[in-house]
Amino acid sequence: MDLLDFTDCNLYFEDALPAEAETLLDKASAEYGEPGAEAALLSAYALAPRNLTVLVGLYRFYFYQHRMEDALHVAEQAMSVSGATLGLPADWRHLTPECVAAAAADRRFALLRFYLLALKAASIVLLRLRRIDEAKTRLRMIATLDSKDHLDSAKLLEVIAEFHEQPDDETALAA
């Protein structure tokens, strides 16, 4: 299985989006940083709550506004939507190489990659929230499923490990 194989695959943003939702996403983009942006995104979400383009827009808005709990919630919704389409277990903790291989066998690499990237996005949000152990657990799952480390989860785990091995400033000063 190659998570970089996008031949004969639709990408999430190629899925049909209601015209009104697309207009609202454009409005949110144009008004980014202004109060109307979130309202436009939430209206688009109300129209198309299972559309991955809408979920990505909402996730990015919350992430860049430093609203990490909201971003985490949306990342988990994106996993739920894409995971259900792929026939993956509802709980990411129950992923196995076999169920991921079955999803890949249907040539849905792009959606599978999206799912795993949503899991990684949730991990990054958890790191920002200083919920390190939860983030590492998710990243380890991705590393288990992505043996070639195309998604760089193993590399990120190495960075986290190196960061935690370094003494903090107080410890270094006391030595």
C-alpha cells in the first residue's frame, strides 16, 4: 500500500459541494479574521455537515485562530466521516493493518490518506494542548499503519522524544 498513490483517486475537495455552501466558504475566506468568517463557515457546515471540504475549512479556521478544542472536535468529525466511508472502525484505537489494507484494496488511497492526516492533525492539536501522551498514542497508531512513514508520524515521535529528553532550563541551571 502506497499512501502517495493518487492515480485513479478522487481527492476530498473534488467531492460535490452545494453551491450555497461553496459561496459561504468563499465568503469565509474573504472575511478571514473578521466576525463574519466563522458565521459563514458554520452556515456552510449546517448545509453540508459531512462534506470534507467544509470540515477542512472549519478545522483550519479554528486551528489558526488558536481554538484548539474546536479544531480537535472538527478533526475528529473529519475522521468519522472519512472513516465511515472507508468502512473503518468508528474508534481509531481499533484500526488494524488488515482493515486499512481492506480500505486501500478499494483504491481509495486518497481518502485513506485524508483519514490518517486527520488523525495526525488531531495529534498536533493535542500537542498544542499539551496532551502529549494522547498525541503520541495517535502518532504511534499512524506509524504502525504507515510503515514507509510517508506521513512523517515516526519522525514527529522522534522529535517529541528528543524534546522530552532535554532538561528544562531550571534543571540545567541547577546542574
